[in-house]
Amino acid sequence: MKIHIKNGRLIDPASKTDKPLDVFVAAGRIVGVGHTPAGFEPNSVLDATGCIVCPGLVDLAARLREPGFEYRATLESEMAAAAAGGVTSLACPPDTDPVLDEPGLVEMLTHRARLPEFAHVHPVGALTVQLEGKALTEMAELAEAGCVAFGQANRAIVDTQVLLRAMMYAATFDFPVWLQAQDPFLARKGVAHDGEVAARLGLVGIPVAAETIALATILHLANETGARVHVTRISSAAGVDMIAAARAAGIEVTCDVGVHHLHLCETDVGFFDAHARLDPPLRAQRDRDALRAALASGAINALCSDHTPVDDDAKQMPFDEAEPGATGLELLLPLTLKWAREIKLPLVTALARVTSDPARILGIKAGSLTQGAAADICVFDPVAEFKVSRENLRSQGKNTPFLGMEFPGRVRYTLIDGHLAFDGTLD
């Protein structure tokens, strides 16, 4: 299939390009940017007038809920959500059922995700067997099966000797280790940020110290072992400062932040709104503001959707009994644009945090619109409104604190390996 994307404003953060340029696609790759290749005869022409043409988004945290949790979401529903959100590559955590700790499970998942209209799926393998924090998995075999990194999802390794050995093993093979910084004892039974709102509502709080104490352990062991560590979903100003100090000291560490934490804080819990029950919890306004500034400066390396579809029964519960998580794949782009607009950040910088920068963390060839690159492309209208409603969300998970709101940034086309996976003009 040969496709000509015309009249668009091309923004390619990888090459720092921001100008009106046409894009030409053939055999799943970009064969021309700005100039028509010799003898090029398109089968299809996509008019991008008034739209931005950028690399497909790369999401570092998207739970697909398969295998094991199909009543919450299916691979088909979440891949449709990814395409509708302009996401062309994503990493999925290992906390499925069964856990992604066996090569056969990883191969089954990646095989099922190879349909042309599906985003590229990059599994994060379990660091320990059953995520129990006791015995290490066969990381080398899991890497051969397709795992790009190894982590614990949101389950901590309590035994620091096991964590040390896991990092030593990973460092030997240069496998990235992805960890959430949250001390399980300080966070025990906690459901909200340990602050004024939790105290007023009578909710058990999770202090910032739960993050910083766990983070201190992770950073010290990373320094000891030389492992490449990625801290997932940082949530506090203090945590950001610790990571910046570790980098200055020569520790190889990257981090990301969930898109919900970029816009919401503890007060958005309101009167026990279970849609705002997240892990890690929404923290104080000063933390939210610090996260926004750190992402803009690059102190936080990437922005992820932290997509966690939850079934209605698990959300329609008292706040402290509801399951944490929110849908995010289809909101990643509009919420990125909202953040950029509010802090007056150039789009080329903002889009880097959801394209080329996360691709670099994953170690994949994505997030670029240069000639010869895979034709993973998102075309979106930066002005057209996207209304967040249960009817408009393609994800099976309808749980989000943003229900009923409208944001500029509607995806018009998503191409995955040159295949038109989503056509928003048909809506």
C-alpha cells in the first residue's frame, strides 16, 4: 500500500523538525518526506489540512488485561483504543494471570498482537517468579521470547538481597530493570495521599516517604550493581529531586510519570470519587506542579498513560474498597496537548515525551518520521475537541476521572507499519 499524507504540519521530535511537509509511505516504511519519490503513485491520499503529522505515540505502561482478566478488557478492545489514541507502540506490565514469567506466555501474547491494525506490543517480563519477590525468573529466556525489560508491576520486592541479585543478573546481560518506588509497609492499606484530604475523609494515607524510602533503596542498589534502572510512575517532588541527584552522581536511571498525575492532585478525590483511586495515589498540588515542570525540563524522561482498565463492579464501590486504576490510552495525546498548552511548551518538546523519548527507554526503533523509518504515524487535529464519554471510549474500561470533559486533540488517522489502523474521519 502506497499512501501520501499531504498538507500536514510535520512534527518529528527525533529530528527536531516542525514544518509543513508531506509524507510518503510504501511497503510499511516512510519512503519520502517533503519530496515525492521518483515513480511514486499512491493508492491512497490522506488529507492532513489543519492537522499535525507526528510519530505514533509510544506508551510505557498499558495494561491489556490478557491473559486472565478478559472481563475487564480484551486484547481487541485495548488495541482498538490504542489505535484511536494514536498509540502505535506500547509496553505492557507483567501482572497478568498467569504472570508473564514464562517464555511461552510472552510468545503467545506477542503472537496474538501481530495483526496489522494492532499496535506493537513490547512485554515487560516478570523480574521474579509469580512476582512474589523470592526466586528470579529466567530473564535470558524471557528476553529471547520478546521481553524488552523486567519488572514487578506494582508489587515490591521486600527482600533487598533478592533485589540486589536481580539487578546484578540484569546488569550482566544489560537487561533494563523497571521498578515502582513504593515501600509496601508504609503503603499498607493506604488508598490516598497522606495529606489534608485523606485526613478529612477518614482515608488511610500513603506518605511520600513510601516513595522516597523505596527509591533510595533502588538507587543505592543501581549504583552498586550498575544495572540500568527505570523508575515507573514517579509521583512526588521529593522523588524527582532524588532521581536528579542520582543522575548527577553518575547513576544510570530514567523515570516516567502517569498522565493523570500531570493534571490531578489529592483534591480531585472530591467526595470519595473512586475514578480518582490510583496507584500511586494523586498527591499534593505542589507535587503535581513539580511533576509538570520536571517533565518539561526532561528531568522526568517520559509520559505514560498508565492505562489500567477496571470493570464497573470493581469501581462502583466505597473509595477504600474500589480497585485502583484508570483508562488512559485514548487520553494520552489530548492530555499531553493540554499540559503543553498550559505551560506554553513547544509541541516538538511535548510530543518528544510520548514518542522519541519513551522509544529510547524501550530500546526500540520507533518515534521517528525520518526516511526509512517504520510508517508508525499519528495524524491529529490539535483544535478539534475530543469528548471523554463512555460511548466515545473504545477501551472496555470506561473508568476515568475525566468523564464528561472535552479536550482539544482528536486523532484523524493512525498508521501502523503503513497500515491504516484508525480512520477518525469516519466517526
